[in-house]
Amino acid sequence: MRGGAGVLLGLVIGAAGVLTVQGLTRGKPAAPSPPPTTTLPAAQCEAVVRVWLDASGKPKVTPKDVCLANHKVLTWDIGAGLEAGTVSIEFVDQGPGKGKGGFQADTQNNPHQKHPNAGRGSYLRNKKDTTPILSNPADKTGRWPYILTYTPDGGQAMVADPAVCIRN
């Protein structure tokens, strides 16, 4: 071998050796990590909470905790018998930075938004109203507990305390 060919052959053998040593020092590739497990139900594009009265006349909700996809609307389907009173939904204020409810405020276009100054997280269905309550679109992820209060005409207020989880 002449000088140029010998140098070229040396470079090729050296490069192959370096690559082999690097491959041996790396070891086996790491196994992929398993998917995370969760006990939360899958986020739903169109979540519906059914509100009904049990045998004692107290409001119940099914499901108690519901998961909703971000930017979607939650529907509270109010059962027969509840039109005799008012149904109020109040999201719990979770303090600075988080606020009250994971839904946008829209008092102009949502007939069940309580009043123009209520802001986010307050819905009201008056007696004799038979329409479902629709939230405004979700805009904050997280777990949002709320209090559902049913007040029969001339009666005592009764409360259920479910929650909604909003995820991406």
C-alpha cells in the first residue's frame, strides 16, 4: 500500500473501531416507559350530568364526577319534577390564581348565567323552566367542585356536591 491508501484504510478502520466502542459503552437501549395509569374517566367531548330527585326528594347527580375535554360545554340534564323549583349551580372559589369554575363567563348569551355581575361559575334555572343548563365553554383545566342546590317552591334548599374535571 502506498501512503495515501494506507492513511485512508487507517481512517476507515479507526472510525469503525470508535463507533463499535461507543455502541458497546451505551449498553442496551432503555425500554419504553409504560403509559401512565389513572383512575379518572376519559375526558368527554360532550359530557352530560343527569340531575334527578331520589325517593326522599333530594337532588342527585349522575355521574358525580365527570371529565370534560377543554374548550367543550357541559350539559346538566335536569329531570322531571325539578321544574317545580329552582336549580342553582355554584362552582367553589379555589382562591387566587385559580378562581371559580373552569368555564368562561358569558352573561350575554347564556340564559342560565345567574346575573351580569356573577362572572364565571354561577348558573341558575328558574322554576317552570324545563331546559337543560349548558355551561359556557371550558377554558381552564383542573378539578372544579361545585354545589348544586335545588329549592322547591316554598320549600327548603337541598344540596348535592359533585365535581367536574377538565382536561386537555
